[in-house]
Amino acid sequence: MDLKDFKLPLSRWIWIPSWNEKDKEAPQIVYFRKVLELDEVPERFVVKLSADSRYKFYVNEKLVEVGPSKGDNKVWFYDEKDISPYLQNGPNVLAAVVLRYPLEHRKGNHGIWRTETPGFYFDGSYLDHLGLEKKVIADTTWRCMKESKFKIVSESQIFAPLQILERTEGNKEVFGWKSQAYDDTNWEVARAYTTPEISRAVSPGNLIPRNIPFMSQIEKQFDGIFCIRKSDRKVEEWNDMLYGKRSIHIPPHSHEIIEVSAGELNTGYVRLALSGGKETNVKILTSESYGYPSDNPNNMLVLSKKKDRTDFVEGKLYGFTDEYTVGGFGSEEQYEVYEPFWFRTFRFIQLDIQTKSEPLTIEQFDYRETGYPLETKTKVSTSDGSLNKVWEISERTLRLCMHETYEDCPFYEQLQYAMDSRSQILYTYMVSADDRLARKCMDDFRRSQRYDGLLNCSYPTYGPNVIPGFSLYYIMMIYDHMMFFGDKELIKYHIPTIDSILDHFDRNLNNQGLVGKNGGLNGQDRFWSFVDWTEQWDETTGVPRAILKGPITMESLLYVMGLQHAAKLATYIGREEVGKEYLKRAEKVQKAINQFCKGENGLFQDGPGIEDYSQHCQVFAILTETIDKEEGAILLSKALDDPSFAKCSVAMSFYLFRAVEKAGLYEKTKDLWEIWRRMVENNLTTCVEDDVNERSDCHAWGSLILYEIPAVVLGVKPAEPGFNKIEISPTTGYFNSAEGKVITPKGVVKVTWEKNSENGEINLNYEAPEGVEVLVKGVDA
């Protein structure tokens, strides 16, 4: 056979053949479509979908899926869908829009990986009426076109991890491109990659099945107009449009500014349907809340001051703006629709519309809510009615910080950080007993391990991002999974990563036996030694000021905590000697902490010999049993009462509450809940990032109550790995009563208790799943 007749097999990946060097320098949108003729609709038509970087896939103009699930340079995911419900006899239009990010880190979304090979992947098959398999793949039967009027702009010149904001113009060339009536003869024939061009050893060729559920896609309407800044139309007219009852007609040379409420913070794909109005400029500002100008001269990110999140009179909306120039080709029969590619986070949206020489009609403005399909099954109540609303906003916060990964915040970063995720995973277990996203999270961080043993502090992240202490929270994630699910194989899979992390800290012990200076200030040192956002540490970017003179005590305490959790993991899988070794290492560091990091007042210093103090060091000394319970209670009481101490903010609330519980001071939580009560008073619908700068209105490390009431106040927790024994040990504190049903991996546990007002005795009742042993422990009255 002549070599020129030899055809290499196709990879099922395609791209646009006119792709050039200039295209690689900026984010691009590429459209793909194929018309498929079917004599009859098959019972099942299963397709596998993926893309580098992201895709949206449609059949006959209906959205089928958005993906792929976030991968990295080691694994790439594909989605599998049965598209038969979307098909019809005769011609069917398969259509995909792909967003491709450049390889340069700063020009793309930090949480989305991209490779050297841009592409769209499609591999489908079905059985025809004779029972014969028919294959439909991505090949040269597809046509493609690059969007020429699309541009991504950075959300900030200082810190821009999302890269999702758009400056877009309506493009008549692609109007109706997903429909059967569209003529694609001017489109390019897709370039089909052959199998040698797509290595199956590396991303994106090393495809593996999606390992988490698909994101929810729920059609939603806005609550209504919240404020009209500039309009000749009445609130009722605008609301009728939002509710689908009428259109809004805007004359030529008009300027309208209206502000719309979603009722609560949400994440979704915003859609604006228009007719007419050529060259109209539309600005869509998505915002978490109303705020006020900042008086912080060091406010590089231009953050607003916040109080009442609904104060539209004195405040204004701060957020991010997409800009769309209307093409003017929409009509009542077929609307011109603008939908930014990526989902947006919003509670309020400002529409700023300026028409030119043509009138504009707004036909619809709505959104498609999206997020991880979290099913919350735990329901609780206590004698403190003020916490009911706190539970509500906390549950919503957790939900909004779960998409294809856990996220620190959906508004600013959408990055999965290890410290944040450890708490979020626990909260997820307590309200849903769902570990699917947690398993992906732990595997994500395992793949992020560096040459020196540390993990990336956020992952998947396209570039390096290291906070040394965050690697130790990953160990705690594995420990928590052991206690809830008891999966020994999962632990064995992660143990080598854990050992390398601990070895990093062991290699970095100084001559005092403490963890040496391992990092420093954000953006100024090799690594960032972030601990918490506090007023005292604001100028040092969330790092104790002791870092300016040497190591910080918190990194030694975190190392001890990591060793202690790792010891229990090793022992559980039968590696007792390794567990003993970890504990010996922990004891040596604890001895050094007690010797070098205590002031004359008996309190733990922020750094050895440095007369700076924080609640944090006392908290972690208690949790690691570097100090005994009795002395710990004395130190913690002083730390809680002394305003000069750096305070644990929302970020560290989980650990503060654990120390208060362990020290027998749980009645003090009555005052500690004030941070959350203020959130409710300030009309938040989610939990703030911190109570110092309040950058984000939605940070799920603040969803503490989702753990606190079911696991501590009701006392439902695993007594041994895998929840094979259920512990019920209510910690009553200042509460007089509590009740609820708590989901566990073994089933629902119901608990009710009430405190006798005269003698303080507790009347406890419970129901547990049949066949599971229950260990009832003493009640702390």
C-alpha cells in the first residue's frame, strides 16, 4: 500500500483549522455544529463530551450539558450523556460552543487548566432499528467558526483569578446558529486530530469519566425591581417584564438604569433576550450587595465598606460588569439573546441601557441557577431562636460554594482552598452524608503535590499557589473521611502524600525543634504563611506579625496537629509503627513549643520569644493537647476576654469552637455567635468571609452552625471510624433545649433534649438506625 493512501485513525477531537498564533494570546469562543439525519429516534444515544478549556453542548437548541468537570495536567474528564430525549426524526442539530483560555496563567481562569492542544471532544453511538451500532464522532463532518466579536476583560489589575467578564457585540453571522434553519456553508470544515496528535498519556487525551454529579440547571425568574435609578417606566412595567407578562420598549437615545433583586445570593447563567435596538450599549453589573466607598487607603482591590446589604438609598452596588453591544437583528419571532459563557454570582444586578438611533425591546431577563446538587437532610432547632436564620444563611452559603469543586467564594475566586475545604467537607457530611465532591477534592489536592512535599494551597489551580500550613488541613480531610466512612483503601491511596507533607515540615525544623520560618507575607515572600484575617494582622496579610522576626508558633502547632491525625490514619490501616513514629515527632515539637513559645504570663506567643499574642495559638495548643485541659481553659478564657489578642475570625471559627468545647467553656458560645447574628441584622443571605474587611459576602468556612448544632449541641458524631458506632453526647452550654434529625452514613439519628430549669439535669431522648451501636456519653450541663 502506498503511504499516501494510509489514513491515521481519528482521535475524536476536533478544532478550527484557521487557528493561529494570535488566537492563542487571548480567550476565544469557537462554535461547532453538525446536522445529523435520523430515520427514527433511538432508545439511547450515548455521547461522551469534553473540551479544552470548557464547552456548552446543545441538541436542537436545548442545553444538554456544561463541562467538563475541572481537571489538570494529569487527568482530564469527560461527561457521558444520553441525548435521545432531545432528538427527533429527521434532521437534528448538534451544537457546541467552546471557550478556550490561553496558556499564559494571568490571561485565563486560575481554576481552569488548559493544555497545548485546544479542542472539542465528541464520541457517540446508538443502535439503529436493525440493532446495528452506529458511531457519531467529532470529525470533518462538523463545521466550525470562531467568534470575532467576543473579548474577556480582567476583573482587576491587581488580582484577577476569574477572567470571565465579557465585552461582546451581537454577531449577525452566528445569529440562530443552533437552529436547523441556519446556513453554515460559510463555516470552516473542522480539523480532526489523529490519534498520534492527541497523546492518551497526558491531558487532554487521558480522558477519565466524570466522578461527581452534574451541576443543577434550574430556570429562575428574578424577584423583581429593587431600585430604579433612571427610567421613564414604572416599577410595575419592569416587573411585568421580569415575570414574563410583557416586554419593555425603550425609545431611541434613551438611558435606563434599573437594579434587580434575585431575593438572595445565587449563582447562575444570566440571560437577556432582546429585539431591535441596534448598537444599544448594555452593561450588566452583578453584585453581592450594596456598599459604601472604602476609607481604607491601602485598599488595592477597591473593596467597599459594608453594613446593611440592602441599603440602596445611601449605598450603591459594587461588583463586576459585562458589556454587550446589541446587534439589532432580534425580532419578536426570534430574540437576540445575550448569555455570558460563565455563570455569575449575584444577589442584585444593575442593568444600564443606552439606546442609539433604534428603539430596543427587552423581551426577557432571567437566569438559569447552577451548582452542585446538594441534598440537605439534617434539620435542627434549639432554644436560641436567633440561630434559625443563621442556619438558613449557612446552608445557602455552603451550597453556593459547591460547584465542580469546593470554592472559597463564588464571587471573587471560585478556587478550592485546602483550609476552607476541610471545614466545608465536614459541613457537607453533617447535612447530607454525601462524600462525592469530598473524594474529588482530596484527590485534587493529592495531585497537586510539589517536589518539596507541600501541596498547592488551592487546587485545581493553573499556577503555583503555596500556603505551607494548608497542606496539613488536607491530612485532616482524610482523617474526617475515615471517621465518617471508614474507607481504608482511600487512606492507603493518600498515605504516601501525607508522609511527604510531614517530611517537608520535619526537614524544616530549626535548632530549637520548631518549624522554621517556612513562608511570609503574601506577594513578598516565597510562600504565604496565612493564618487568619484579623485587625492586628491586616497589614501583614493575615499572617501573625511575629513572621517579621522569625518563625510563627502556628506552623509548629499545625504540624503537631497534622502528625496526630496522621498517626490515627496509619494505625487504622494497620501501620502501627508509622503511627507511633508520627506521635513521637509530635511530642518533640510540643516540647519545643512549651519551652520556647510561652511568655512569662503562661500564654503561647505568636512566635518564639515574641511578645505578641493571639487566640489562635491558645486554641491550637488546646486542640493538640500541647497544654492540658485545665490550664487551657484558663488561657483561652483570658484570650477571649482580652481585646489586645488577635481574634479568631470567621475563617478560624470551627477551631475556636472546638477549643471552647474541649476546654469545657461551651457556655461562651452564646457571645461567639454574635458575628453571625450581625450578619442576619445586616440583611445578609449568606455568611461573610471575615468580620474585618468583609470582602466576600459568601464564604463557606463560615457555615459553622451546620456542624455545631448537629455534632456538638445534639452530640451526634462517629464514635469510631466509619460511623460503626454512633456517639450521642450533647454539649448543652447556654442552650435550654435542642432537637433535630441528623443524617449519617448509617442513616438518620433523631435527638431531643431539654434542660431542667431547676436542677440543670438533661432529659435526653434519641432514635438511631437499627443495628448500629450507640454510645451515649455524659452531658455537660
